[in-house]
Amino acid sequence: MITVRELPALRDRIREARAQGKTIGFVPTMGALHAAHLSLVRLARRKAQFVVVSIFVNPLQFAAGEDFERYPRRYEEDARALESEAADLLYLPDVERFYSKDFSTHVDVDVVSEGGEGAKRPGHFRGVATVVAKLFLQVAPDVACLGRKDLQQVAVIRRMVRDLDFPIRLVIGETVREHDGLALSSRNAYLTADQRKQAALFPKALFAAREMARGGERDSSAIERATRDALAEAGFSIDYVDVVEPETMKRPTTIGATTALAAAIRLGKTRLIDNVSLLEQ
């Protein structure tokens, strides 16, 4: 595996791969890699012949008071994990080179960025769309692999790719979970042992809502209300519980074939997000 930090070196390697007739797969990450990230690397490997993984903790998507400074950074360990998955190139740009001092261009994706994470974290999706647009232009992949756990982020990037005509195919990997159902997340490392046990009640509440829907409940408000009650009883602070359509992030009154339930909770100083498809198998 090759590691590069600067854009000219990245483009040279991409050019060499294309000259050999290889298609480019890309997995953008913020590092602190876990099994869910590595599943996306394997997915990219199935879809392309040259796999690029970026690690970049993007300051633009963190608001004041969020965890930018303490976000886990484990570059050497991450590099070893990517080596074991046979990634071809690790891109590790420096913040100072990635964003010039007078950087002043941003990407705003309206509508799908409203509500949910967008409402609770103003400016977050502006930062996400901007960094992903830059990475897509730098790597120029044929295929980019994203994880479904970040449901609204997927919707934002999908809309950006469509609206700005990026010649990239998005492939979405399923959420990877621990044995007790908790979705894998780099932020799980913040949890104490007791909080980690309690955190298992988060997906349990979402799975119960899924069973309600599959048992015949079609009222979105009823699903949201039952989930809120379960999360509150479990002792979580609730940011939101929304029944949404994943493509548009609109909130339907009645559950349909593709409808999902998305939620965010706080446990101590740790914020966790998750979602489940209510009817899709």
C-alpha cells in the first residue's frame, strides 16, 4: 500500500492506475477505523481494481464545542488495518494544505440537509458536502463507497453527486453492528464500560419499532412516539427520532416500502446516531 499526503502525488498514482486500465474505488473516512470501515474497503475492492482510502478529520463539519480536538486519531494503526485489507493507496492530507488560509468556497445541499442531523448540527452538512466534493475532485473515483449508518449524510452526498453531475457511482454498505446490535462507530470509544452496556438499548428500541412496522403499524407518529418512550425509559437524552424517506429525508405520515427510522441520542458526553429500515428486509 502506498501512502501519500500531497495532491500532486495522489494524482500521479491515480494517473498510473488509469494508464493500466484500472477503475478507481474510493472510501472517504475520518480514520479511527473499525470493522465497518474495513467492510467498505472490501466493498470497494469488489467494485474496482484500485482502492483509495482517505483519512481526514475535517474541521469544517465540527461546530464549536463539538469533539474535533478529541476525535480519535490512530494513523499508524489505521494504516496497518488498511494494509491487511489490501487497499492500494492511503491518502492522508494535511489540513493546512487541504484548506488554504483564505479558503472561501463551500457546498450547500438544501432540503435533504434540513431536519435530523442538519437541524441539530447547523453547518455540519455544509462541511461534509464541501470536503467530499473536494475529495471526489482530487481522487476522481469511478465508485465511492459509503456506510448506511450515516443515513442523512448518504442522502446529502447522493443529492450533491446528482445535482453537480459528478461521474461517480455511489455504493452504500449496510450498517455493521456489534454482537448486541450497537452500530459500530469511532465515537463508541468514548463510552465507559457502564455506558457501553446501556448503549445496547439504543438499537433495541429501533429494532422494536421495526417489529411494530412489520407487524402492521403504518402510522409514522405512532412509531416515533413508541421509540421516544423506549429511549427515554432507557435513560438516554434524545436529540431526535424521525421516520424518514432515505432518498429525500422527508417525513411521511404513513410508512412505505423504503421508509426508515433515524435517531440520535446522547449518553453522557457521547452522541450516537443510528437508523433502521422499517419494512425492507
